[in-house]
Amino acid sequence: QAVVHWFKSDLRLNDNRALHMAYEIAKENHVPLICLYILSPEDLTAHIASPARVDLTLRTLQLLQRDLAELDIPLYMETQEKRKDIPGRIVELLQQWGANHLCANIEYEVDELRRDAKLVRLCAEKNIDFAPSHDTCVIPPGALSTQQGKQYAVYTPWYRSWLAFLKGNPDYLELSEKPGRNPGDARQKLSELFDCQLPATPENKKLTEQEKKRYEELYPAGEHEALRRLEKFLEKKAREYNDKRSIVAGEHTSVLSPYFASGALSARTAVVTAKRSNKNHLDRFDDGYITWISEVAWRDFYKHVLAHWPFICMNKCFKPESTNIEWEYDPDQFQAWCEGKTGFPIVDAAMRQLRHCAWMHNRTRMVVSSFLSKDLLIDWRRGEQYFMENLIDGDFASNHGGWGFGSSTGVDPQPYFRIFNPLRQSERFDPDGEYIRKWVPELRDVQGKAIHEPYERGAGPIAEKNGYPRPMVDHSACRERALAKYKKALQK
Ligand code: FAD
């Protein structure tokens, strides 16, 4: 007999609900705990996991295997080409190991729910106990509803309800203990599982050596690093977060999103630790901590939206009327956007930051998504996909939510006529042009405020000499065109 925990996007030992449950069951029954991870290249392609994200996952698995081995718990990993084979293979492995308990955390995307529903059926047929756990959100989807019993579609009232729920149900903020030594003798009985190799990186997800080295330096893997970063952020930067979080130069945010995405850090741990730093308050005392907690809550919010309106997983807009928007598609303009060569310095800096770091600041994510969907009138789904192809923190729910926000096709209640002006955003959130100078070397020698708009403000010769393009569109004209198109779509 044995108990199996199946790791997915929850690659950590600390505060992992399903892993904790697996450990407790193993302890109660004095049987070994085995951990399992299955990589499906088809799945990675279908979900557009970026090479940087796959690399981080594999690096995290390596450390997880080491930490588990110290507790005499094996982590068995293998590759299954076809994702439809995963449930059958899991049951096969459990039978091979004589295991009759399976634990795993729930992922709320449609494909994942279908996969797990199949697994529930297969397990039932073979008398294997399988009880999936809610883990990824601080409050599970479905637990919060409006007075009419409906799912919230607007963040602010949802957040009030999120806070009230946690005050009334403090156990949701209790962290699960990490497992101790394996309660069963896995070393003797299952020794071959300890020698398991890391799955190979699928061909289409390989990084260049240079990229690999860069991401290893920028984002060391694993939960020890995640916890170290969390502590450091809360100690050194969180108090200023409310004032500085939108300043795009320097590092004023936590850059913990890669760790949430790989599951090296739980949202609960983040909220509980921030609350502790804030004299045990969630929503009073220090504005920095309060605001940061409310940002982590956005992650929950978008997962709740996804779980309640699963059709958004099918390439659809949240607002059905947005389907009527007549998008335009100029491949050269799209390419220029991707490469950071639009002639709008703040947009270009952001897109180049994405290329270099596989990460982008939240403010500029808003700016570039608005620019693509409103100024260029290119279907936001192209941008959503490009982000997934490149982000190390690519997360379907947050990315879809963010693109819905930027293109006014999502849950955000702001009317479509809120169109970001790239120049104003640049002047406001990169006042000294530090971010632009860092990412757009062609403009490094431009002095003062001309950096925001070099051709209009007397720095044309420098920009031209260094090959920096002129603005590819006229923002005011594009704004009018977008307003007209959106208006027409909504009147249909
Ligand atoms: P901090 O400011 O330190 O915030 C802490 C954590 O709160 C973040 O790590 C994140 O988990 C959560 N958070 C903060 N803001 C948001 C938000 N607006 N929506 C959801 N969660 C939030 N985030 C992703 O994790 N993955 C994505 O694929 C993603 N795509 C986005 C696409 C667009 C167009 C936009 C506008 C936003 C997107 N975001 C995404 C949200 C946000 O930009 C990032 O979470 C944030 O920039 C990560 O940096 P950080 O860890 O320093 O955040």
C-alpha cells in the first residue's frame, strides 16, 4: 500500500493542501508517500507555455526532488506525449505501486477539469480514493457570491466580500505544514523511484544557452528562493508599494509572479506573511501592505471568474457584445509591436523588457495591451497569445483578465472609451525616462522629457541616427477610430 501526491502547478512542500493531506493519510496508515509529476509536451503546446516557464518548472522540479529525497520521499517524473493518456497512466502507476490513495490540487481551467473528471471515474473503477483539494486560491472559487447568490463580475465588491469572508473564516488562512519524513519505508520498497531523471525539455520549448543562463540568474528556482524574496520584499519594499508600484523603472513590486505560476509559492503564504508584517491586519494599518494584499487577491479574482465562466477558456471574450468588434490586422504593425519597434518609446521599452526578462511590469502590461487592441485595433487574442508564448509567469486566468482589461472586452466595468495615452502614461510612470533608456538603447543619449516623444521634442536627429523608428500611428486618430469601432460593435 502507498499514497500518491500528484504535483501539477503546485511545486512546493510548504503550504500545499493536497500534499499535506497525502502525508497525513500515509502517516495514519504507516504506508509510504510517493510523489508524481507528469510532463505532457502536447499539453505545454496547447497551453502555450513559454520556454522560460517550462525551464522554470523543470528547474523547480529538480530542487523539489532533492528536498523530497531528504525526507525519504521519492519524486517520480515521466513524460507522456499525449495529454489524454495522463489519467490512465496515473491509475496504471498507482496500481503498479500498490497505492490506493491519490491526492492532487485542483486546476480550474476547462481542459484540466475534464482531465481530472476522467481520473475521478477511473479511480472509482479501481477502488482508488481520489479527493482533489482546493489550494491555488486563498478562497476557493464558488465560496463568494453577491446578495442575489451570483458570482461577482466586478473586482471591488468582490474584494470586500473576500476580506469579510477571511475575517469570518480565519481557518482559510491557516498554512498547511510541510511533510516530515516518509511514514513508510520507501527507500527499501521503492528504491528505484529515487533515481528518477528529470523529464527532457520538449524540442519546441528549448531556450538558447544564453537565455537559460539569464533566466537562472533572474529567477532562481524553487520555494526557498520564493520565500526569501517574499520576506525581502515585505521587509524592504512593501511599505512603499502603494506609492511606487506603478513606477516602471527600478524594482518596486515583488516579482513573485513566476513563483506563483510555478506553484513554488502559495497565495495563502503571501497573504499570511504580509498580514503578519502588517501587525496582523488585512485591510488597515499600513497602506503598502494593504495594497499588496489586494493585488494578490486579483489573482484569486480572475481564477474565480474563470471557474464561473469557463467559456473564456475557449478563446472567447467575457463580454459577448465585444465579439462584434471589427478588428483590423496589419502583420507588419503586429510584428513591430512584438519587437518593440512601434516608435512609441514606452511601448517599445516594455516589449523589449518582455523579450529580455520574460516578464513585464504590470503598468506597462496595461499600456501595451491597450495600444495593441485600441491604437492598432488588432484582436487582443493575438496579444494574449504572444504574452503566453513569452511570459515566465504566464497564467491563463490573470493573462486573460489583464487582456480583457486592456481591450475593454473583459470583466472590468470601465467603459470602452478609457483608452491609455502612451505619452501620458510614459510621462507619469517613467517621469525621468529611466525605464525607456534601459530598454531602448537607441534613445539612451536623449536628454530630459524628449525621451517620451523624441521626434516631436527636438531629439529626432539622435533617434534617427540610432535607427529608432518614428511613431507608426497617430494616437489621436487611432483613438477616434477605436471609439467608433467599439461604439458600432456595442450598438449591434
Ligand atoms: P506585485 O505587484 O508584487 O503583486 C503581487 C502578486 O499579485 C503578483 O505576483 C500576482 O500574482 C498578483 N497580481 C498583481 N496584479 C495582478 C493583476 N492585475 N492580475 C492578477 N494578479 C495580479 N499576471 C500573471 O501572474 N500572469 C500573467 O500571465 C499575467 N498577464 C497579464 C497580462 C496583462 C495584459 C495584464 C495587464 C496583467 C497581467 N498579469 C499577469 C498581472 C500582473 O501584471 C502581474 O501579476 C504582475 O505584474 C506580476 O508582477 P509582481 O509579481 O511584481 O506583482
